[in-house]
Amino acid sequence: TGDPDSQTVTVHNVAPTVTAGLNQNLTYVLGGTTVSLSPVGTFTDPAGSYDSYTASIDWGDLAAAAVCPPNSTSCALTPPPDVGSVSASHTYASPGSYSVTLDICDEDGGCDDPSLTVKITYDYAGFFPPLLSPPGVNLGKAGKTYPIKWQLSDANDLYVSALSAVSYVGYKQVSCLDYAFAEASAVDPALTSGTSGLRYDSTANQYIYTWQTAKSMAGKCYVFVLKLNDGTTYLASFSFW
């Protein structure tokens, strides 16, 4: 017979609760953009300092995940008793938007893995005069060639000159009553795009796109679209006579 005073108690592990750090918006640096996150995230666990923890960080750029412990500049874990944290740094080779995932596990296999976003963009100086940016409307004669100029730089005010920084340039016919700037940023069959006619003037330190308009554009309105490889889009509207 069993002991009438005994009971079976099952203890379930409680996974740590992890809170991701703040999203980051950085200006691109030629040669590599380093992001330092203190913290990447924080965490709590009922077990506190009675448990041990491991952390890994997926930086979202196909680089190998950073793992701690052991602690290093790429990943450093501070355990509870109250609130634990993970700090780290990483260098991105290219601009763009990256989803950074922090995965923290306790010694019993309980895990939590929130994410934050790191956005790295160029310093864009805008279209050069006489071109107007929204909400201005550029008036011109259809059939003419229009040189469209702009400049990009990095966080140290160094000029960005690579043609690969431009994903595409194009234009889209729109209603003259509503230029629909947001709509025009999407690539669709109505958008004529490419990079033909794009060059970089190393003397003036600016990009130049030569837009040869057609006479058939007379009496119509268009939105010119510039999309960069950092994910940003810039627009200019035209009304042709």
C-alpha cells in the first residue's frame, strides 16, 4: 500500500520573459555601419540567479549569430536576480532594414525570442534645384530631356558614389488632380523603371539621371520615382504641356 501522506508534485519550468530593446535608425557609414545595443534586450525569470542562461543574437544579415556566454563585445549577458540584460555590437556592410532577433534560454530549455529593427539609410540631400520635391509640381515641356540630380553621403559626410546605391529610377502617369505620391512608390506594370541613363559626376559629387520625356506626355502628369538600395523612396511630380 502507498503512503497516505505522500503526494506527487510536478514542477514546470517557466521560460524567461524577454523584452527587445529599442528599434534603431542609423546613417550609413562607408566601410561598415556599427550598431551598439545596450541592451539588445532585457529579461526576467522567476528562478532569477538560481538558473543559468544563454543568449544568441541573429543580426538579420546572414552573419553568424552572436552567442553568449562567454561574454565578448559581440554579445555580453548579465543574469538576474532582478532584471537580466544582453548587450552587443555588430557591423553591417550594407544599408537596409534588418530584423534582429534575441533568443534567451534558461538551463531547462525555456526560451523567448523577441525582435527589434535596425534601419540603416543614406544621408539624402534631396533633388537639386531647379527640381521641386513634393508638394511642389514641376512644369515642363513634353519631349525635352530633364537632368535629375541628387546627392548621397554617409554619417561622416563622405560622398556615396556607387551606382548600386540606386535600386531603380522610373516614372508613372498619375491623375493631374491627385499625384498619389504614396502609390507611385510601388513597382507595378504602370511604372517604367530601370537605371539606364544614370551616372555619377565625381566632380560635382552628385548622381545624374537623364530623363528623356516623350512628346506624347503633353497634357499629362507623372510622378518620378527614385528608389535607393537602403529601402527609401523619393518622389517628384511633373505636369507637361
